[in-house]
Amino acid sequence: MTDGHSHNGHPKAPASFEVRILRQDGPGQPSYWERHRVEYEPEMNVISVLQRIAAKATTADGKHVAPVAWDCNCLEEVCGACTMVINGTVRQSCSALVDRLLAERPGEIELAPMTKFSVVRDLVVDRSRLFRALTKVKAWVPVDGYYDVGPGPRVSPETQEQSYPLSECMSCGCCLDACPQYLKVEVERLEGESAADFEARVNKEYDRSFVGAHAISQAMLFNSHPTGANNAGARLDALMAEGGIQVCGNAQNCVAVCPKNIPLTTSIGRAGRATTIHQLKKWFGA
Amino acid sequence: MATKRILVVGGGLAGLAATMKLAELGIDVDLMSLVPVKRSHSVCAQGGINSVNDLTRQQGDDEWLHFDDTVYGGDFLQHQPPVKEMAYWGPKIIELMDRLGVTFNRTPEGMLDRRRFGGTLFKRTAFAGATTGQQLLYALDEQVRRWEAAGKVKKYEFWDFLGPILDDNGTCRGAVAQDLVTMEIRSFPADAVVVGSGGPGLIYGRSTMSMACTGSAASRCFQSGAKYGNGEFIQVHPTAIPGADKLRLMSESARGEGGRVWVPRTPHDPRDPVTIPEGERYYFLEERYPKYKNLVPRDIATREIFDICVNEGLSVEKDRQCVYLDLTHIPKKELDRKLGGILGIYEKFQGVDPRTTPMKIFPAVHYSMGGLWVDYERSATGGLTVGSPRNQITNIANLYAIGECDYQYHGANRLGANSLLSCIFSGLIVAPGLENLLKGAKQAAAELPSSLFDQSRKQHQSRHDALLRRSGGGENPYLIHQELGDVMTKWATVVRRNDQLKEALGKVSDLYSRAKKCSLSDTGTWTNQNVVFTKALLDMFPLALTILKGALQRDECRGAHFKPDFAFGSLTATEAGERRRQAEAWCDRFEANNVKWLKSTVAQWTGDEVEITYEVVDTSLIPPRPRLYGLVGADDIEKVWKQRSAAREAVQDGNGSTAPATLAAAH
């Protein structure tokens, strides 16, 4: 590709551009910046940039390095895997288009791992805490079983239109990375500790820490389902326990960064009211 | 006795459905996946899931017709009993998913809303916006999380299945797998292994499939002796958005909701498409297929779009092949409600609003009808015997396959919105059979001598270590993968020719030799994606060769497998008598071809090449008939065909029997 190639409103596309990546060889190791140079192609996204870097495995200075590790799967922003911090903003790398990134910051793209989860390697982070929170709030419909016992409850289109957006949450973790109250929890395995003991200790630590906007929103999703509501009390109890909704500082960053535009703050508001009523009912034994 | 356990490999719709049902039956499950199961490729399915429903029933629809549409759409290449069973379970599966809280779209009265999909005239498809696969997967993921919390399921996410462990009798006793983070390789004793690892899209380089769809798990079973059926049947989806890293699906639901496919009658017309008058637009699907219009089955839509661009030179753009998929005539509000998800994808990745500007789309590799060969037990009524351990079993004892990676349900071509159904169905049906298998087993795998498991682990460890030692100077696995994808996409997709397939076989064999000399740019022992990818790449070749060899040998047109040199073509005569004679000849040729080719391709890996045999298809429930969507002379052919069928039936009645067609040797 030569200078002057015109594409998608980006009249002067460069022949190549630089990608700065914050790398880390493993947990607990120091991180370091590394520069790569990538040939420009039309219609690139950050995934294709990382694919070119992996194939080349050579830095801008010509040094051979191990390919940069990153997480991805669907490449169409429905699986949530490829979340990272791109030019300072947490988002999915598949939907981060190079033309747009270069338009907002010419000549360079900066990639870093999410900040609230421990780094496994380079841009790969451990987001198991996020899934653990879904267990904590019992984010499921407690059906009797999987035999055929007829249709589910009727649902009005209005309710469906309220539930569907909440159900689009792909557990990407953007809302958590942007949240000032969601603090990184890192647990190191002790010498001689069994895998099962370590997992139990990690889960205990996760359960004490803030569940985050995504899990609060999922709790509201299942509390509004006719059968899901049978567990509503248990979900509200979880949201009132340590690491629950009271940790939310109402910064509203979550809703601003959600790639699916899920009304997270609306869910948090609903959860706040529901937990208050739940508390009052408990006091008065209703 | 130690507790018996089942290992499920893959946490998409099929693997999760199996896991959840097994847990309900009281069986402990290890669930293994390359990615957190909630991020499985099933999330990419957009349009919906098919079943007969109360409304279509009153329009004359029933389960039998859904079954018929599925085998007709699949050009009769599937054994019919499993397909029949699936169609009859369809309504129950949708009710189950509804109970699990799937946010299906609703009618004003609160019932499930339905849309129409390709290959049928009924509105059978239930949907949740345009992210139905995601919504179904989440419902199953939630149930499995519930069982995980209850201690019945143990997840192994970010683990790579390296192969089944077979004992001296060739019975599967577990699997070896690798932790993608720590790179630890270990054995998992299991009383049965169920592989639900999805399709092999990455063999084609870029496709609509996700990055985890390498086909490696299926290939590793294949290389361990499992048979692979109908590999050459690869569905190319008519409408995808071309991209540098991936070809993103544009759901069939866009046409189901009224989307129209067209090109300007003037090649490469530079005008803004919305300003091009109706008279200067060529709605080629509507003109060529007045009955099904834009909703012809996928293989036909794909070939027509290909034909318009390649043969007729009517591509919208000069340098790149594409046609318009137009939704701009539909009110925005309706589009947002029914298709918001997929329109968002187009907007996000192309930077253009499809509500006001027609989309540019082109076909892309999408789904593998073929997959691991599996068995079934036929019931007295022609369905499946529920609870039989033979259902979904491969030719290796205790090794099962479900979902896209089995070959069982879609024959030569899959109908839209049938894949979500077959994935969930195969996952649910495998469970009661496994329950009975476990009941009959005398010893738990965990009690077998540890030498069996150690030995298998060591084999995989030494393969891994040998790869890590190969640093510097060799071939680059990523570039070999690109070359493989280019060869496969060019010669083994929409139109297939024997000379090209022969050339492709040579090229892919060469690439395989080169791939074996790949060297790694990362020789580390922590989260080494380079070595994991290289292993997956090596395992793509046995399947790629299976696809090519199967396609080369199959000298006919069937479903997605189209060889113009063997196409029957339309009737040309206008004079009634001659036309009748042509129709008779057409039917003769059709019958002769079926005698030769109405057979499943069954491949086995000999260690360095593919060996192919053929298996007779159980067509005892619905006799094969010509697939005539839109063919010139279809009415005449159909008339001849009906007369012949009636004559055959009369003979059968005269004999006092309804002798079913020859059954497959295995059944």
C-alpha cells in the first residue's frame, strides 16, 4: 500500500504505522513496552494487526520476539473474549478499526491489557472472577428440570424488550475495568497448596470483593423473569452481602464503556430500590 | 467403585446441552473447552431456531413436514431416523429453552414470535433479536453454572483436547489435554468422551467461524481411528460481510424479514444504490425463483450470487465481488426490533448504516455438514430409540460426537435455523444413552491401571517437546495457514472441478509436508499460543485432504457440492412430446445417479492418507425425489416423477408390503 491510498474517509492512509504494546511474560513479572511496525492494509482491525504481528514476531527494531499473546474468538463482538485497553479505552479489539484509531491518534496505536484483572501473559488476563460473580448472584432460572413439561410463562413484548438488552451482556468486563470501585484482586498460590484448596481460597476472596455492574444487572434480569423471580430473595441477599451493591460509588463509568449499551445504571438503580425494600421486609418480618 | 465421569469436549450449544442433561441424570461431568464456554462459537448464530408451532400447524404444517423439508433441503443424504426424531423434538426443545429464560421475541399477546427462513414456506423460526445463538447459549451456560455450583460439573476452560485415550481393545477410556495457560499436559480418565467441538472453518483461512473452530479436536479423533462422514459437504453462506480477519455473517433472517438481493443491471453502476430506479435493478433471486424468491436454500442462493458476479460480471464493485442486500424499504423501527443485533454488526464493522444504505455482501464458508461419523438406534416407528448408547457414538467404543462436528443431521446442505436445533437435540439425546452405557459398565475408567493414562500423556508430551525444540529457520505456521486457506477457498467451495481438485490435493499435500517443518517463534513454556496454533494447523491437513478427496471422487451435484461438469441442467425443448421425453430422460438420469451416489462418504485416516468408502443412506421414511427449486422444466419433471412414484407405490401395495429401501449396513 502506498501513501495517498484513499479509504473510508481516511484520505492519507500511511504506508505503515506503529503499534506500542504493553507486554508481560507472566503473572508477577514486570511489564514492558514493545514497539512493532505494521504495514497498512484497508479495512484492518486490531485483531488483524495482532495477527500480522504474530506472523512476523519481530519488533520495529528488528528484534525477534515471541508473538504477542492475546485472547479472541468470534471477531464480531458477541463473545467478549478480545477485550483490552486500546488507545487508553477499554473495548473489544475486533471492533476497533484501524482507520478510526489512526484518525484519532495518527501514526500509532497503543495496546495494553485490562487493568483490573491479573495478567496471564501480554494482553491475556484472567477474568474468572467475572464468571464467579454470576454464580454469586445465582444468574440462572431455577427450572425443575429438562424434561418436556410444556411452554414457559407468557412474556409481554414490553418485558422482552426490557430483558433482551440485559441478556446481551457478553461478560467482556469493560464495565469492571472502567469502575473506580472494582479493585484488582490477585491471589498467589502457596507452596504445597493443592489446586482445589487454591481455587477455594481464590473464590472466597472473589466473593468478598465487589461483584460489579454486570452481575448486578444479571441479578435484575433474572429477578424480572417469572420463574427466575423464585430466587429473587437469594439474589438480593447476595447483592446486600459483602462486595454487593453498596460498594457502587455511582461513577457511571460502566454504562459509558459498555459495548452493548446495556442500561447498567438503570439496573443498578432497580437493584438499589429492590434491596432497600427487601431489607425493610426482613426487618418487619414480611 | 470409583465414581464414573464423562468428559465433554466443547462448551457450545451441543456440549452444554449434554452437560446439563447428564448432570440432571446424576452423572458427574468434566467440561473442557478452548475458551470460556460462554464465549463459544454458538454465540455467532443469529437468525433463529426452527420448530413446528401452533400457528404453522393450523396452516397445514406438522413435524413430518419439518422432517421432509430438512431431508429435501439436504438432498436426501442424511439417515432419516435421527432427522425425524429431531423434527419431532423441535417444539419440545423450544419450550424447554423458553422455560430456561431465553429472551425470545414475543407477539403482542406474549407468545413466541416466529419468522420465515430459507427452504420452507412456513414461519417456523423462533428468534431472540438477531442474536438467537448467543441467547440460547447463555441459557444453557447458566444452567451449567448452576450444576457447577452444585458440584456436579467441573469446568476446564482454556484447555486443548489433544486426543482420546484408547485401551488395547480400542475402547476410549478418557483423553489427554493441555492447559493453555500453564502448558501442563495431563490425562483425564473418563467412562465416555463426548466431542462437541464445532466446525473446521479455519481450514478455509477466513470464514464466518470463530478462531476456536480449527477442527482440531475432530481431527485428533479422526487420526485416532474415528471415521469422518461427508467431509466434502461444506456450506457456503450466501451473505457475509468481507473483512481482513474474518468474513462476518449477515444472517439469513435479513432476507427472512424481507431483505432483497439485487445488483444494478449496469455493471459496476457508480450511482448511490438508493437512487437507482427499480427498473434498473436486477432482483435476480426473485426473477429466477418466483416461489421461494430471496429465501431459496443456501446452496442455491450462494451459487446464484457467485454466478451473477463471476459469470455475468454484474458485481456491484469492479475490484471486489459483492451484491446488494437491501433492507432500506423496511421501516427503521421494525428493523431495530427484529434485526438490531446484526445491523449493529454491519454498522460497526463497515461504518455504514444498513437501514439507509443497502449492504454489500458475498458468500463465505459457514458450516460443515460433514463431521465425525456417528451411529444411532432406529426405533420401531422410524425415529431414534431414546436411551440407546448407540445414539451419537462414533465407531470407537465410548467416544461420542455431537453438534456441528457430527455428520448426522444435515446431509448435503443444512437449512437455516436447523443448526441450533441439531446442536441442542444431539446434546440432549446423547445423555440418556450415556446413562445406560455407564450403568452397563463393570469398571470405572478411574480404576484402570494408571499405566494406560501415563503412556498416552507421555506420547503427547514428547510431541509437544519436539515441537518446542524446532526453533529458527523453518516454515512459518501462520503463513502456511494462509496458503492452506487460499487453496481451499479457491478450489473447494462453491464450484468444484476435478482438474482443480486434483491440483488442490497436490498443493495441500505439499503444504502438509512443509507444515511438518514449521519452526516456532515462541519456544516458551507459559501461555504459548504459537505452539498451540502450530499443533492445530498440523491437524487441519487430514481434514482438508478428506474434504478434497471426497469432493474429487464425488462426480455429481448434491446440495452444497456442485460440479458443473455433472449438472443435470434444465429442460430445453418447447414441443410437448419432446419436453416429455426430456423429462423422462432427466428422471432416468436422476435415478441412475442416486443408485451410484446416494451414499455417505466415509473417510478413515491410514496414518498418512485418507481412505474413502461409501455407506448406503437410510431413506426408508421419505423416498428421495428430485430437488427442483427453480429449475426450468421443473413442473414437467415433477409430473413424470409423481407418476413413477405412484406406479412404484401401486406395485408395493400389490405385494402387500411397504418394503423400505435398503438400510445401511450399520443399521
